[in-house]
Amino acid sequence: MNKHIENIENNGYTLLENVFDKSLCDKAKSLSLKYIDNNKFVYDISASSSPLARKDREKILNNLQNKDYFYFNFISNQDICEIIGYFLKNGSYLNNEPFHLINSQVRCLEPNSPVQQLHMDSNLPGKGSYPLVMIVIIMLDDFTSENGATRVVPSSHLRDDYAESNKKYENEISIKGKVGDVIIINGSLWHGSEKNSTSLERWSINIGYARWFIKPSFDIPRSLNKDIYNKMNEFERELMGLKTVPPIDEFDRLTRKSNRDFLHWENK
Ligand SMILES: O=C(O)CCC(=O)C(=O)O
Ligand SMILES: [Fe+2]
């Protein structure tokens, strides 16, 4: 763990090898494909002006936490959450304030999927500050130099500016690895996927975690379902941010943190 903490502190990312079995990764792909095919999702891309919202050469399944409890094999993996917890608790009161899930996605780059703009997921450069957001990328296929591996600009989490549009930086590198390997990235690191120049798909699970007071990408507490909730352990429920939903007004509660789950399902 110390090696990974050092890597993330200095370079902004680390690679954990062989965290998940190939069989679990294959199941994640086939299950996700089933959800994608059965649902024929239509996304309103006109509602967003970011080039990151263009998904024409991708298959995407968002909000894994409300699709199937199976995905918690990845979302709440202990080895991953230990490292994430170190970074997202560090500097908070007694180094022990909670962190929560802010997005989770299965992402498939289809053949000829274009390069993704270098970006940060934290909405704020990291220079001189504690990390606010951490990203996990789980390889469901080998990541190679041809099929759209994640590229990063090492140590860019220490800068105070943003990557230029459509620019390839001299010192950027692609993180290659095997199915079941995991990349952990400081959310302020400049990163994005490469072009997929092969005739095969490149699948990954991409997960975002943040300090508890950072707004998630989707309303995770309100979109949970009870079947999945009932299977979750206490840590997983807290990871969904159920105890940090703001009260509706001061008569509901006087603090943002609560002793009880927002959904009030815990004793039923
Ligand atoms: O899939 C990848 O390699 C990175 C994806 C990413 O950074 C994103 O969609 O925000
Ligand atoms: Fe990203």
C-alpha cells in the first residue's frame, strides 16, 4: 500500500496488478452488455456542451450501484477503498471524515473510438491541496498501446492549470495493463482514453469517489433501489452518501450529516 500511496502522491496515479479474476471481469462485461442491450438507452447529448458527453463510439452503462448488487464487487473492493480512503480522509478532522461514491460507469470503446480530451474529474487543479476526488479504472480487457489505454500526464495533479484542448503532451504516457488490473488516479491528474485503433472493443469500469461534501454526478441516494439496499453492508450504505444528504430545511435536521440513512430503510 505504501508504494501505491507514494506513486499517487508523486505521479498522480498508480497501477494495482491482478486485483480481480478474469472470470469476474468477463461477467461484468456480459452483464453490462445485457443491461445496455435490454434498455436501448437514449441520451440527450444536446443537454450538455462538453465534448466528454459525446458517446457515439462508446457503449456506456451508468450508475452501476442501482443496476445490480454484483457491481459492489468492484465499487466497495477493500484494497481499492483502503487507498481511496487514505487520500480522501487525509487532512479532514481526525483524518476520519467519510467519503462517498460520485459516479460509476462501465465504458466500452468500440473500434475506431476517438481519443478522449485530456481532462480532470475533480473540476479543480490539485496544486498544493488535498485531493477532493479520486478515480478508479478497472481493466475488463487488457489495455494496450493500440486499443485505447488510459493516458495521463504524470504529476499534472500538482499544477494549477488545465490541459489544452486537442493537445498531445510530450511527457504523456499510456497506462498499459492486464484484465483485472486497476488504475487509481488523483482526480486532478490530466487523463483521458487513447484512440482505439483495433478491431476489438476495450471495456473498463470507471468509478469516482469524493470527500463527502462534494456533489455527486447523479443523485445516488434517491436513485437506489430497495433490493440492492437490502444486500448492502453498513460500509456500502455509507459509501452511497446516505448519511450526508442535506436536510430539506432546518426543521428536518440542523446538520448536513445524519445518524440515519436518508432513505429510512435501515430498520425495515
Ligand atoms: O476510460 C478511460 O480510460 C478514462 C475515462 C475518463 O476519464 C472519463 O470518462 O472521465
Ligand atoms: Fe475522467
